[in-house]
Amino acid sequence: MGVTAQDNKTRLLMDQSRSGRRGATIPALDVPRSDLPPDNMLRRELDLPELSEPEIIRYFIRLSSMNYSVDTNFYPLGSCTMKYNPKINDEIARLPGFARIHPFQPEETVQGALELLHHLQDLLAEITGMDAVSLAPSAGAHGEFSGMLLFRSYHKSRGDVKRQQILVPDSAHGTNPASAAMAGFEVVEVQSDAEGNTDLEDLRSKLSDSVAGIMLTMPSTLGLFDPNVEEVCNLVHEAGGLVYGDGANMNAILGKVKLGDLGFDVVHLNLHKTFSTPHGGGGPGAGPICVKEPFSRYLPKPHVEKIGEAYRLVAPEESVGAIGSFLGNFGVLVRAFVYIRTLGADGLRAVSENAVLNANYVLARLRDKYFLPYDRSCMHEVVFSANWQKRHGVKALDIGKRLLDHGFYAPTIYFPLIVEEAMMIEPTETETLETIDEFIDAMLDIAEEAEKDPDIVIGAPYTTPVIRLDEALAARQPDLRWTER
Ligand SMILES: *Cc1c(COP(=O)(O)O)cnc(C)c1O
């Protein structure tokens, strides 16, 4: 087992090769004939497969159909919000007036595009409860980095150069401490308490006049809404620090809570999670930052402003500078705009209600078979632990692999780091009850296997094109092309 029939067909490309078989027709010579380069510059043996056109078409189409995507299957990868994205948003982004404009075109000739960006800035400000928005950052981490530069500029402009520390909770996404460190800060970890909230005692003990601010994820990466959040913001502000909000996972609270109302000073959003661009796979993204008024003067440039009747690209007074090229990932911004406008306020609220409902449904149906480290209702995702299965030798990794045999992508595993054998499941708002039930049934089957016949789970997957990979090797030396063995 392990190599499927489909994979055999793909692997046998070289065996299908027949000397002299052609998949392309070379046009008749219509330029003067010339000599080949000298012999020592030519390779005689290239060992390329020789195939007919239908064979090569089938080869590549088969390969493409091995891709797993949100358009083919359920993708419960927690914190990544792998949800279905409406195709109308792609279609609008592809309109020639958007897709074919050139970044060097004069402002007067791209007023429509700038108007769209200006509206999007306003919409995101409204959604987050902030005053000004920069669309320049191209990823969540990029937004975090811009936010940290902004914190630095703010303290520096007040002559408060002693503040060199950024507090980061132990549940945070790895990009948070990385962004703070890249901006030159020292990262100080803050513990979570037994309920998964920020430990207020630990926070108090770490606050001082060396603290530039805190990076707080709302909802947290444990999928929880921290009821102490306002107190956390107050404590940090009283100590002279600022509060940064990681709003990558906004689909839990759209139309319900505005981070600006809770006390956050700067927040980033992941448009390529919540607002209709697929996340993952290294494609383009956008991580706009939304700020309260006192910080708008530091926003990255260019910023879109309406001056008289015209839309202009301007540099805010004390801008942290350009952090990327041109206007960021424009196509992603168009998709977000269309997504927000087609859903409207009620639609966005429904997104969150369904995302939260779906995650709590998964929680309720799996809680008897999987250990729930924080036993309370969750937001858009639920974090289980495979500790009960581990007693039979089955780890979170094995459960993830076994899910592949059921046709599901694996949840996020081993993150957040503070949960042993973590499995972070995010069903998103776009899945039907039937699909979620199928996934839950697969998880229940696997829990039973883990008890009765753990070797089945430990040996999985059995039905995928390749079986278990050496993950470290696969990441460091990816096998990307065919080579003769
Ligand atoms: C995805 C995510 C990020 C990082 O976003 P990128 O666009 O991948 O850089 C940061 N924080 C949280 C909580 C996330 O889920």
C-alpha cells in the first residue's frame, strides 16, 4: 500500500517514453539556417522523456488534480481560516480596469482604483473601530512589523527612548515575537492563566517604563475571547505602553466587537483569511494596519487621501516610510472591498455568528472523545489535545495523517505551543452541517481506532500519492522534479 494507481501513472512518465514520439510540432524554418555552437558546448544526452501531446496533457492534469484546496475539500487548518471564497470577487479583481493598470500610471488616470482603496480604508476603520488605515502591508506579519515600527516612532517622538521591550503572550502566533524582534525590540513573554486568559499577575510583574507595548491576539490563538482584555489594555496604558492587536482571525468577531472600543491602539487584519483571498500556499496577501488618530501620522506611505475632488497618494507627516512596493497587493484589496460590499453589515455579522457556531458544534460533538484543555465555549476555532490518544501511542501528528485517508486536510497541530499535542480545528463559516458532520465522524472513527487498533493510525496515511514523508527532509530538500534513479 501507499502508492495509489493514480500515482503509478504519474511516476511512470519515463517508462511511457518512446524514442521519436513527439508532443510538439516545430514550425517550418522561416529564418536563415545557421551552424550549431561548437561541439564542446552541446550536450548529447539529455534523457528527456519523449511523449505524445495527449500523454503529456494527461500527465500534468493528473498532477494538478493531486492538489488539495478549499475548492475541492474541507480544510480545518486552525488559525489559517481556509474558507471558501466567492468567485465573484476574483471576477471583479480580473476586470481589465483593475487588472491591467500599471503602478507607474499618473494618479489622474487611476482615480477609480484609488477611490476603491479610499473606500476600503474607511470600511476597515469602521469594522475595527479605528480612525485611519494603511493598506500597504502585504501579510499579517508585515502588518505586525509596520505596527512595531510605528510604536518605535511614537515613543521616539516623545523622547522616550528607554522603552525597548515588547510583551508577547505565550499563546501568540510565532510571527508576533519575530516582528517585534525584527523591529529591534526585546521580547518578553507573558503567561496565560489556567483558563487560557492573559495572566494579570504575571502581566503586572512585567510592566515597567522599559515596556513599549504589548501584542495581543483577539480572539487568542486558543480560540478564546479573553474577558480581561479591557483590563490588560488599561494596565499597559497606565504603564505608558501601547497595545497592538493581532486581528488575523477577525471572522470570529466581525460586527460584534470593535477592537478599537476595547482599547487597542494599532491592529492588523489578514485580508487573505477573513476577507476573501485564499490563505496559504505562499500566494499574495494583505495585512492592513488600522490605527487610532494619534498614530495616523506615522502610517506607512503611500496613503490614499481625498483632497478636494481628487484621490491622491500621500506620505503621512511622520511616516515610518515605504514598507513595500507601490500599493501593496492591489488584487487582494479589490477582493476584500467586493466581499465587504456584497455581504454588507448584516452579512459580515452572519459570517461571525456562523463561524463561532460551527466551531462550538465541533467542540460539543468531539469533547467526549478528545481532551479539551480549556473547557469553555470557543470563538471561531477549537483547540483539542491528543493526550488521551497518546496513552495508546497515537499522537496529534498520527491523527492528522489518518484524516488524510478520510479525504480531509489535517487541522493545525502542535500549535499553540502551550497545549500539549495540540489540534486546532477551524471549521469556518462556509461549510455545511453535512460536511462538518462527516469530518466529526472521521475524527470519532480515528478516536476509536486509536483505542482498539492504534497501529492503523500510526501507519497512516495509506491512500495519498505519497505516504509518510520525513518532514524535516521534505522541508529542507524538497523533491521538486523527476530525476533518474
Ligand atoms: C496567520 C496569522 C498571522 C500571520 O499572518 P501572515 O499573513 O501569514 O503573515 C499572525 N497571527 C495570527 C494569529 C495568524 O493566524
